[in-house]
Amino acid sequence: MRVLVAMSGGVDSSVAAAQMVEQGHDVVGVTLKLWEGPNGEAPTAGCCTVSDSEDARRVAAQLDIPYYVLNYTSAFGQGVIDKFVDDYLRGWTPNPCVECNRSVKFDKLLDQAAEFDCDVLVTGHYARVRRANGRYRLLRGLDPSKDQSYVLYMLGQQQLSRVQFPVGEQTKAETRAIAEELGLRTAFKADSQDICFVGKGDYRDFVDGHTDAATAPGDMVDTEGNKVAEHAGVVGFTVGQRRGLGVTFGEPRYVVKVEPSTSTVVLGKKEDLETADCVLREVTWTDQPHEGPASFQYRAHGDPAPCSVAEQSDGSWLVTFIEPQLAIAPGQSGVLYNDDEVLGGGTITRGT
């Protein structure tokens, strides 16, 4: 096959490219330029730095494959950064990695693969694709500690038929061992933990610097509506937050609700974070819509919770938990599983 490999400059995509070469495929490597500062400067932290591009270029040279840098800053700005800012202003907790996968990596990049006459897009995600009875299934990665299927839930049959995740078939330790054996410069490179366009800074400062909307100060109240303190703006808070509240109590308090319309932050006890259900919108399925028993995951590395899911008359989906769940924040991604298989998912619009 002719294969397009998205190379981030990390060990996972480096090994994915190497494995495609080893299997005898015609491989093309690309790095995506996703974000730049107001003066055109590259990010200094996250997954899209100049050093990352240089690492990817050198690995491609070592593998003797053609390599290109693609400028997707416009698509990334509209599909990821603008939504990130808007979600925080509405009191939600966004997931920019999910939006990047949805609007850039598995949308624009699949189109780019076709322009390169490539049959398949390969990335370094820890997930697996299986074909059975003419249909494609998206499964968790073999290494449970590195599984990234949660951020890939938006992939449907068309996309799954054109993607491969080689490192999802092995553990992270095995990936590093392969890189070391091949002498790849990324073998011991640390994984990126930062949001690429925020870097080491504070996301609150980023949001403030990318909107004309005033972040109005307001009140912090308890669950009975009694004022307990003031805050500088709702952007600084997310459901489930305990630290950085700027106020102390005799026992732990958590953010249980953010109300941007009144600039109010509601604080409560841990039990006030419990919810018996939540609502998903913008739901997509890897294959057919699913109603009935499933497992629900609402954090990238959270434990799946047994649930039942049913479509509502307005097109949303109601997820009802067998046991109450804690700190489900609007804006987060909710992903439905059947054992290790991703069924689909959407955006949580109501939790606590």
C-alpha cells in the first residue's frame, strides 16, 4: 500500500512509520503545523513545537521516506481553538484533543491522504481497528494504561476503513524497545502532556487573550444559594474542581455547577457531584446507533461505568447509570463501549 503517516515527532508515530516501512509499504511522512502565535511564532510546549518537527524530519530521513510539513493552522484555529474558547465562556469543559481529531487529523488529513494517492492514513494512537463481516470495529489499545480510543470515538465506517494504528497492537514499553533497537532519536522522548496552543501557560490567560467577551466577576454560592465568596470570572472553574477556589471551608468543597449567564459558581460537597444520568448531543457512532446496556467513559483515562443508553425525542441520547457517577462536566466527551469496542459518543450537555 501507499501509506501516509502523521508524524508528531514523538516515539509512537516514529515507530508507526518504521513499522510501515518494515512491512514494505510505500510510506510518506507528514507533520502538521496546527498553531502559531500572533506574530507567527511556533509553540514552545505541547505536541507541535519546532523541535518536534525537527525530530520527525530526522526520523523520516533515517527511514528514507519523503517528508512534508502541512499548514493546517486555519482549520485548527476554527475547529479547535475557537471552540475551546467558546466552551469555556459558556461554562463548559472542552476537550481540544477530541476536536483536533474530529476536524483536522481525521478530516482534513484523510483528504490530504487522497491527494498524496495514499490508501491508508497511519497515526501513533494506541487503539486498534478490526474488520469483521464487512464492517470495521474500533477497539481499545492493547496497553490499557495508554489506550486512546476515547479520543477517537468520532470515527465512522468510512474513516475506519482508511486508518491504521500499528502501535495500538503493542504496549508502550514495546514501542520504546522497537525505537531503541532501530536507533530512532525519539526512543526515550517524554510524552507531551500540555495543550499545544496553551503550553506551560494558564488556559485562563489564553482564553482571556483570545476573546473580546468580558470575563465578568461574580459570586460563589453554596447549593442553597448563599453567597460564600467572590470570583474573577467563570472561565477559571470547571465541575469537580477542588483546588484553586480561593476560599476555604472546614471540609472539602467542589465546584458543582458553573452558570455563565449570571457569572455564578456553585460550590458543594462531594456527594453534590453525584449524578444518576447525563445527556449526550452531537452523537456519532462507529457503526450502527446503539440502545440498551453499555459502558460509559467520560475522562480520557477514566474507568467505564455500566449504563443504559436511549435516544430521546429531540435527538439527544440519555445515559442512565447503574451507580451514580461523580463530577460529570458539560463539554466533556462521553464515550460508549461494549467491553473493549467503541460504540460511539458525543458531547455531554448535562451532568450534575
